[in-house]
Amino acid sequence: MGGVAPMPCPGTPPWEGLRERLLERSEALREAGDPAGAAVLHAIVETWWAEQRRWTEALREALTANHEVNNALVGVSGNVQLLLLSPIGQQPGVRERLLTIQRESERVERAIRSLGEAKALLGLSANRLGPEGETHGDLAANARG
């Protein structure tokens, strides 16, 4: 095991490859006549893996907030656009405020897109199998990013 491990595919969490390599090392220890060392390494890896699964799920849940924010933002943006087209939206003071809301909505949209990109980069997005083989629905799939 002296070589450099291949880089994981984009969107694949690096900890998946690390777990695989550590379990391979544990098996190599067992095959080399060190069953005690193999058992210790295996136990450490599996304990870490259980903690990693909990952390990954918590992170995935936090990052799905972008879907909820995006849904609310669509409503705000749509209503601002309708108001801008109405007679009320043509009044100078009102128009400037509506344009501010529109501009800030676009800023929030960019932040939401970044959350979606971070989720994909971490391998926590659409229909990706989780650490235990469960399918994670990507609630951000309908988001604008």
C-alpha cells in the first residue's frame, strides 16, 4: 500500500475513499498475521464511520435549507415583479423600495446557489447513496442553481 490513492470522483466525499483504504489496510494486517492489529484498526474505522454518518446526515439536512429558502424567495420575487408592473409599483418611492427587495432577493438567490454547489461538492446531492446505501433525495433539485 505504498502508492498514492487515486483521487475520488467529483462529488464523492473523500471520507468514503478513506474508509475503503483503511478497511483494506485492516484486511492486509490480518492477512499478514496480525489479527489483533487488524481488529483494532477495523474497530476504530467503524466507530469513526458511525460518527461520520451522523455528521454527514446533519450536514445534509442543514444544506437542504436552501430548498426552503428558495421556495420562499420565489414567492417574494414573483410578488415584487407583479407589484412593479402595477400602478402602485409605478409610484417613485414604492418603485425604489421594490427594486431594493428585488436586488436583495437576487443576492439571496446567489447565496442559495452556493449552498447547493457546496452540497454537490460534498457528495450530498441528488439521488446519491449515503454511507449505508440509503438514497438521499435532493430537495434542492428544484432550486434555481
